[in-house]
Amino acid sequence: MDTTDLTNYKQLAEQVNFKSLLNCYCREFSNWSRYEGIPKYDPALADFMQTINHASFLRFDFALIGQEVFAPLAYFSESGVHSFLFPVVSRDLAADTFREINPMEFTEFAAIYSKDEYPDADAGPTQERMKNSVDNLALYLEHHKENGFNSNSPKMSFIEAEQSLILGHSVHPLPKSREGFSKEELLQYSPETRGNFLLHFFLIHPENVIEKSAADELPTDYLKKEILKYNSKNAEELLTLYPDFKVVPTHPWEASYLLQLPEVKEMEAKKLLFDLGQLGPDYTATSSVRTVYNAQSKWMYKFSLHVKITNSFRVNYMHELNRGYDAARLMKTDWGKNIQKEYPQIQLITDPAFIAVTFNDQIIDGFSTSIRENPFNGTLASKNVSMAASLSQEGFLGEPARMHNIINEAARRTNASPQETAISWFKQYLNISITPLAGIFNKYGFGSEFHQQNILVEFDQNLFPSKLYFRDNQGYFFRQGKVPELEKLIPNFGEESRSFIAEKRIIDFWGYYLLINHLFGIISILGSNKLADEMALLELLYQALKKEENQDATGMISHFTNSVKLVVKGNLLTSLNNMDEASAPRTNPAVYKLFPNPLNKHFFSKKLINPRENGIVFKRFFEKENVTITLRPIDIDKDLEMLHEWFHREHALKIWQMNWPLRELEAYYRMLLPGDHSHSFIGEANGVPTFNIEIYWASRDIVGNYYDVLPSDYGTHQFIAPTDPKLKYGSPATQSMMDFVLSESKVGKMVGEGSVDSIASMMNKAHVGFKIEKVIEMPHKKANLNFCYREWYWAKFPTAKDFQNNEVSTAQV
């Protein structure tokens, strides 16, 4: 089906960008579902599926604008980073015709669809940036191939790993957008092309320079000594004439931008600033295009750069510069020394100094530079250290992913299978991340933007993770409750850096950056490469968090393990609303959404929602009624026409409201059955199909919006087809439904939301122990919200407590 040409770099780049866009959409919107199987009653869709020889899709419902989109699914990720095949197609619902679409067209659909909630949504700017992203990525892929670069070796140095992130963020719609660079500049300054360049220096009057340093000397003093080593006659003469002036570095691209500014020209005219030009040794970009590295330098430089990267000019603001300085000062106190002593598996890389330039009492932000420690210099430059983002990158240009190669080589070195190794590897990853980070957060109040590009992983001789580094301490934050303690260490700590954040907000940051962006990314890459089952990895993460719960006084761990939603940054919606998320002040920098918590899968019942077999999953004989009730998952090929007839019976019309055409009903089940929201079962009385039940996971259902839903809550809908009392077997059918659901240990309580118009339904529920909590107004009905615990059911039917569903083999469940 997938006929991608590995030499067509534009096509490859567009597909990579499309995958990222689709994953963004899945994270930020809910009008999508899985679609499995070739339909019988939708010939146009069946013909398309047979043409491409594929029958597994994500379907995006744009019916409000007359479209639906089908994206061929290569791998469905429980943690949220799916893999797709091509082509992606759209169906015009009115004409019932299919056509291939590109990411620009999908972006247009997304913008129109989101207009009701986001009236400022506009596809145009995002499409322009997306075109730039695709063009840039095509250039990088071609350059990578033609130069024979390697990006997936098990062992890579710090800078090799930094420059291996060719594909970019897997859940960003604009992973390689860099507006402002020409093609030549992209080749010279991009990490993906491994370009080298000299830094550009200025000599500036000391009254126009602001600098701070928590290191042994001021950065300008260090740079002045360095400049004198570069054998520049111009620099030496100017330093002799102006010995008190400060040496200020800039990115060479930014220097050209700065020299065009009126205020810089005025400073030159007044001899407050001199252009020293490009000097010194070569530097190269890290994964962040504006942070540069030299293997022999003790410092890395994070420059301001007026290139629009994704959707923002990347400029260092004063509060961010002060945040790095404050964090570096704090690390020199007993606070920092104790962290290093208690948690040696964690190393915090600091940005201890910064330089800024002012003129007429205004910051010229293009000069603002953060100066970072470089722990990977000299003999340490070859250390096997990689940012987590490079570990989470899929393979490209026909090569396997780096994680695939790491696990397989680790398996060889430890004489274990790749699957065993992947589990052991991930357990070790959790050991060096969850326990120390939770401990530091509780005891020291420290949090950070622990996303994939800010986390570096060091490997031992067997390629297992042994240590984590955290960089970019402009993103270091502290719990509001720690203000008094930290101000005792450093008076007025955080006053200029805005470093303190309310506990709730910092916990949300952790949920997004550490869990969703980082750890779920590691889980997804292990899963998509068939190295481990994602459900097993999510369970390991859940248990690692639970181990810390008793020591956690902040509520963070409980939030991660029990909340049904986590806060996630909406990269697509942020772009569609043309927000500059790097702007200051940060009044409304980005869109944030709620994302279903994958850790809730600890409470997920495959038996109830994803049964593996079509055979009988429940069987019970009721002596009083002389009836055997069985349950089996629906079989679309076998049951569709029967269900269609049931739902058109008079007593089903008002309450069940599923009297749809066969085509629509078939689509409903083809989307319901592969999902994790609900499942449908046929109930038989003495072998005769009699009733239908749907079991749903309440935390993924609309009902969860109307009460404090728990991830262990499960609900049911029940429809009994016969109206003849002798054939209904209402009580045995309902008891069987209760027995089946409550026999699942993952179920805490059962929930229902029957229509207030369905008195018979509520009486039936009350008969087995349900109690009404309150009346709720749902979009499609006014309903009785009702609950039932095992004890309530058993009080009504004591014999049910001892009933065991032994007649059904576990292989069928």
C-alpha cells in the first residue's frame, strides 16, 4: 500500500509533517476514532480500502463541514504517538467521493472545525509555517543522505546525539519551521546539517551592558581573555583603546540582524559599540538551533535569535536570564549540594551567567545571551550521552530507529532477548527518574520543564540508562510553598526571575513535560518498534509512581495516578490562533487542553472493553426462571442486521435512539469495537439472542463530565428486545450484566445515566441495587445519574456474591 519513494525527499518530509500534525490533532480534539474492517454497507469506503489493501484507520469526523478523513493506521499507541501510512484521504459526504489530501488541507479542516470554540483560528499562517517546515525537512533529509550521516548508532557523543534529531517533535504541527533562514543559512546554522561557524563579537560601553554571574568570573571578562587569543589585530587595537568596554558574543545570523537596527547604528555612531566581526574557534548548533557548542569550551551559549522557530521568535527575556542565574546561585548553597549528594543519578546543568545590552533604558533583546555550563568538553566530549528526544525518534530513510538499535545491542551485551531487555531498560529508566525527581520535588520544591529536549541520558557499558542531566534552567521552577525557605538561603530569591509557581500549576507542568512529552514518548517508541507492549510499560510507570505516593505531600503523585485528565499544551491550536508562545509578558502564550490520562489504563478492563474472542464470555443458569443466560461480544457480520431490526422496534425508538440506516449502524460498531471507550455484547436466553448491553469506561464517556468520575468507574446500557414478558427474562438478564461487570476486579463501582423518561429502566436498575445520585442535563437527554457498588447489588441478590463465571475459559475472555 505504502509506495513512498525514499529518494523523494519532499514527499518524505510532507509525510513526516503530516504524521506530527495528525498526532497533534488527536491530542487536542476528540472528533476522531479508530475504524476497523471493510464495511458491507458502505461500498465507496470498502472500495477504497480494498484498493489500498488496508483496513485499519483513524477516522476524523468533519461532518459539520461535509467531510470525513481516513488516515491509514500503521500503529496505534496507547500513550498517544501513533504511526500512519499513506495516502490520507477525505470523503466529500454529499458526493460520496474520496480524494487524497495533504497536511495543508487537513489544517484547513482543523481551523474551520475549531472556529466555534476558537473564533480567531486561521489556517493561513500555520500553512505558511508548515510549508517552511516541509521544505526545511526535505533539505535536511537530502543532506543527511548525501553526506552519509548516521543518526541511530547505539553509542553517540553528546553533540552527535544533539544533531541527530532530524524529524523534530513528533507531536508538533511545525517540527522544522524556521522562518528567516535562507537555504544557505539553514545549511550553515542548523544542527541537522552539522554546520560549523564562528561567533560574532561586539565591544560595548560598560554602561550599556548588564551582566550577572554565579560563576568565578563575569562572562565579559572571560570573553575578553579569549578574544586576545584569536590574533585579531582589529580586536586588539580596540581593546587597547577601550579597555573598560565589554566583549559581547552573538550568533552570527543575529549579528547581521542587529547591525540593521537603528538603535545599534546609533550606538556605533556614538562609539558606544564596535563591531569586532567573527572570531575564534568553530561552534556548532545543539538540538536547539540557537544554543551552540564547542567541544573544547567550558561554556555553551544560548543566544537570542530573531528567526521564527515553529511559531515564535526565540529571544531570551530578562526574567528568564535571571531565572538561570538564580538557579545557579541556589545550586552553590547547601540546597544544591544536598540534592547532588542525595540524588547522584541526577545532574542539574546550570546557566550561571548572562549578558544583556541596553540603550536609552531599553533592552536590545538580540544581544541577550544565557551562558551555560558545558559538562561535555575536553575528554568528556565523547561520553555516550543523548537527549531523550533522539531516543524517541522514529527511523527514517529506511533505517531503524535508534531505540531499536540500542535495545538490540543491549540485549546482545547482556545475553537476553530484546523484549526482556526493553522491560529491564525501562525499569532502570524509571529508577533514575521517578524516585529522585519526586523526592526533589517534595523535599526541595524543585520542578522543571522536563521535556525530551531538556533531558539528557547517560548510558552505562551495557547501554542501560545510568544518569539523567537536566538543562535549560530558564525552565527551572519552585513550589510557591518553598518561598520562605529559599529566601533564607538567598534574600529576594526569585524576585526578578518569576521562579515560584503555585503547586497546582507546577503539577500540571510536570504532567505535561515529564509524563506526556517525555516518558510517554519513550513508551511509544518502545511500543511502535515492537520491543515492548505499551500497556505493560504504562503499568510499570504507574507502579513506579505509586511507590512514591506515601512520601508525597504535594498531591502530585495522586494526581498523576488517579486523575482522568492531564493538562497538555495544544501546539496545533496555539499555531492556528497565531499565538507567540515565547512572547513576554506571557499573558496568554498558548492553548492548553485536557488529555485522557494513559495511566488510567491500570484500571482498564480488556475483558469488558476489548475482549479478544467472539465466543461466550459469561454463562449462568437461573433455576427459578429455568433459563441459561450467556453473553458474547457482538460479531458485526453475524449480528448487524439483527441489531438493526431490534433498534427499529417501537419500544427502542424513544430511549435507545439507534434506529439508524444499516450503513450508519455498521460504521458505529466499526468505530466502537476497536476503541477503549465501550464494547457491545449480545445476551442470549437459552441460546436465543434476547438483549444487548454496552459496557463503557465512564472516565472516557461524556457522563464523566457530570460528576467526580474515577478511573475505576464502569457503566452499562441495556436493551431487551422482546416485549413478551415470557421471553424478556429481565431480571436474569440484568443480574447477568451485573455479575459480568462486577466480577472484574478493576471495577470500583457501576454508573448509569438512564433517561428520566425511562421509568421502566430505572426500576430495573433499582431492582439490582442502583441508587439515584442526581438528575443531570446531558446534550441529548435529561438523565438520572445513578451508582451501584458490589455490596448494594449483593444485598439485593446474596447468591450473586458467591457466583463464579467458571464455565467460560479464560482464553475466551
